Amino acid sequence: MSKKLIDFVAKHFADEVLDSHSRLGNDTVVLKRDRLPEIVERLRDDESTAMNMLRAITSVDYLNRIPRFEVVYVLYSISKKHMLTLRVVVEEEDCTAPSIHHLYGAAGWMEREVWDMYGVEFDGHPDLRRVLLYEEFEGHPLRKDYAKQASQPRLDLLVRERDSVEEFNVFYKSKPSEGSRDS
Amino acid sequence: MAEDIYQPLDQDIHTEPMILQMGPSHPATHGTVRFTLTLDGEKVIKCDTEVGYLHRGFEKECENSTWTQVFPYTDRLNYVSPLLNNFGYALAVERLLEIEVPERCNWIRTIMGEISRLSDHLTCVGAGGLELGAMTAFLYALEGRELVWDLIEEVTGARLTVSYGRIGGVKDDLTEDFADRWAYTRGRLQEIHANTHKLLTRNRIFLDRMQGTGVLTPEMGISYGYTGPVLRSTGVDYDVRKDHPYFMYGEVDFDVPVGDTGDNYDRYLVRMEEITQSIRIIDQCLERMEPGPVNSDDPRVVLPEKEKVYNSIEGMINHFKIIFEGIQVPPGEVYSYTEAGNGELGFYIVSNGTGKPWKIHVRSPSLIMMGGLHHLIEGGLLADIIPTFDTINMIGGECDK
């Protein structure tokens, strides 16, 4: 696989590149995080790269390493048929990354998923909610320090729901099942 | 005063948008998913999609299993075509290990993968008919799926959760009479395919419900990461099997059908045509495959034969180490992708050099398609959600991981 894409990023954004390699058919560039949207936009709009599809965003938690997290972006070009993986390093204390939701429609949900699972916040995301888990969930389960068997605190029912449960119980006790053979 | 009882005709009737919860388990949605709809009359103004009701922590479970133990979990991603997930995952790990599998194994993976794709598309087409009231088409399609599952059962020993893939090969060779049984199934499938065409393709009700509803434009499809039959229905001929051939797809001859308007009807037609193409691929594979081993001979990844395990200390130790410590995958990361029933199924895996994966991320086509679904629904009628949701073919297990 040619290293054309790595060279492209290295040429235009030399200061941002921390590392790059081409292995197992995957071209990878490790970047500093702050100018990421700009780099992605350039890759998307430049005619020689034309990375018009975002395949995936995910994150990796290297527990004992500093910086701890890496956010991974897999870009692809449908017309040129080439792929580039961007990896952005994120520190544990400042667990944020810039959002690219305005560049790709798909990024919105993918970023929500990363926030849900790893707790990496995306600056500028308009609607950063959990996507697979429920709102009241505590913690971020794919972090390595979240135990596999960890349990969640039991939720109190909302007042409205609790009322309807009590109402049901009162109704049920006062009026045993009509089909029951005892009565 | 008789005229007072008549309301003036030009009076502006006050209406306001209504919020309607559709789901979490609406009978016409395949998976458990909730739409919070804002309606103006019957028209959908806004749609908020909520998924995750079937979340089982796939990725967390994988991180706590050995590389081989992940296979049963991948069965439960897209449970209509589990073989495609098995092989997609096996391919990803093999890329990280940098091992090649024997040629016959690749032929078998191609055949079994396409058989799974048949089951996926038949289910989607049949259920689509059912939801629009065509019960007969559904029964035909399910008969086809039963026949396909019978074949899968014969080869793998299970119907749904097959766990047939292995790192470095497959569980077993095809059975001896596989070609004969395929010949029977093939004939029947073609009849079913023709019948489904007769029942649905020119059916007035079906056309009215499907044509021009749930329209996706190519630009939006690409931007929202849509892949598979849904993207191809818009006219973009992106198919991983053709663009980046893996297994034996580079050797066989097949076409990639594309649509042009990107509506529900085009998605239906693309899937119908892909059924024909899958049958074509399987025919060519069975004709060209040669006898040979089905598992790699690399002792690092493949279990030794039982005879060696019971009669020699080396075999015993090898078996023990693979089972208990897991296959030792060299450190590194890879993004590997294959064409599954609904689109591109990608695995981003990271290894730290031990017997357990450090991280497995699944790029599940369904979840990504759900992210852009509101664009297909908004502006349409409430009733159009049913065919749109069917042709998107969201599979709960894959979407919610």
C-alpha cells in the first residue's frame, strides 16, 4: 500500500503529526488533538484524497500509559478506494476531543457511542447523550478500570411511575382476580 | 336564529403538533427500538431514535475472553447471518497474526458466507412483505430460509448460533453430499425467488407503499456512513467484495446491482437481485473448489489432531496452551472489514500480545444506519415508517452490541 496519504498529512500538517506507520494494510497517523477537524476537513475536501466516508470512530483505553486514551478515526474514500486511520491522543485529566459532527453525518452517533462507553467528551457536539446505555448509568463501561461484573445502583422510580404502581396494588388487593376459583 | 349554529367555513382550525411514542416494541419493528415522533396530522415532523434495548456488552465480554471464545459472541451480532460475522472476525484476527488459510477454507468461507447472505436477504424481503400485508410472500421467503438453514445445520451442526468459524480455518469440511443438497435447495430457491417477484414486484399496493418513500440521496448515504444494499440502492456501487476482494470473491464472477432513486422499492429490488448473485457465486465456488485441508497448519493457532493430543506429550501441551492461554496474537492493531448482510462489518482490534484481546470494536452497519434514519423518516407519513424500517433491515443484536 502506498504511503501517499501519510505523506499528504505529514506535508500539510507537519507540526501535528506525532507518529505514522503503515502496517497490515492500514496506514496510520498519530496526531495531536487540537487541529483534528481542520485536518479531517482538508482530507475530505482535497481532490487528491477525497475521504468522503467516515467508517468508524472508536477509542482505546491503554490503562497504565500516559496519555491514557486514544480516539481512532477510520476514514475512507469511495471514489479513490483508500483508507486512512487517524489516532488522536487524549489525556485522562482532560478527557476531551474536538467534534467532527459538522463534517460527517455519521460522526454524531459515533461520538455519542464513544462518550457512552469511554467518557471522552467531544467539544462542540450538539447532542452528546448516551446511545446504547440509559441516561442514569453511572460510569463508562469500556474503560479498563470498570469491572466487568460491576453493578449499577438501583434506580428509584419516578414519582409518576411510583404512584401508578401503588394505585395498581391498591386496586389489585381490593379486588381479587375474578377468574380465581377461590372466590 | 338558525344561522348561528353553523361555524364560519373560513375559520382557522387550531392544530398543534402531537408527540407519539412508537415502540420500544412496536409489532412492526423487527428490533426493539423507540421512535419519539412529533406529528403534524399524519406527517412526521421530527423523529428521535433511541436504540440500546438489546445491549449485552459485546465488546466488554470480548475483552474478558480468549480470542477463540469470541466466536460465540459474534454469532449473536447479526443473528440472521451469523456465519458472515464469524468469518469477518476470523479474517481480522488472521490479518493481525499474518497467517494465510488454505485455499479450500477460503472457498468454504465464500460459500457459507453467501448462504448466510441468502438467509439475511430472504428474511428482509419476506418480512417487508408481511408488514405491508403480503402474508403469502412472507411464507415463501421463510420456506427459502428454512431450506438455507437446513444446509447450514448440516454443515455446522446448528441453525442459528453456529460458531463455525475458527482462527486459521473453519470447524469442519463441507459434508460429502453438500453439492447434491445445494442443487435441490438452489432449484427451490429460484422458484421462491420467481414467486416472490410475481407476488410483490408489480403489486399495486406494494408499489404504492414502497415507491418514493424513505428516499436516501447518495451524498447523504455516504456522509451518514450507510453501506451495503441501502447505499447501493442510491446508485453508489460500493461493495467490499468487489472493491477490496477477500476470501475468493476476486476469483468468481458476479455483478453488483445498484438502484437509482434510493427509495424503499429500490432497496427491495437490490436485495432481490443480490439473492440471484449469491446463488451464482455459490455455483461457481462449488464447481471450482478442490479437495484439500481446511485448516491452517500453523501450530500456534490451530488445535492439534486428537490422536496427537492423546498419544504425545507435545500434542497435549500444545492443546492445553491454546485452550487455557489462548492464541498468542502479536501486539498491534488492525481495522479489517468485510461485506455483511447489511453493509460493511468492520472489526477494529487491538492486541497487547496476550491470549485475550485488549480491545475489539465492531463497526456494526445497523447502528450507523440508525444514526441517519431520522432523515429518511422526517417529512414522510407515519405509515411510511413501516416499509422504511424494514428495508433498512436493522438487526437488534448487531445494532445494540
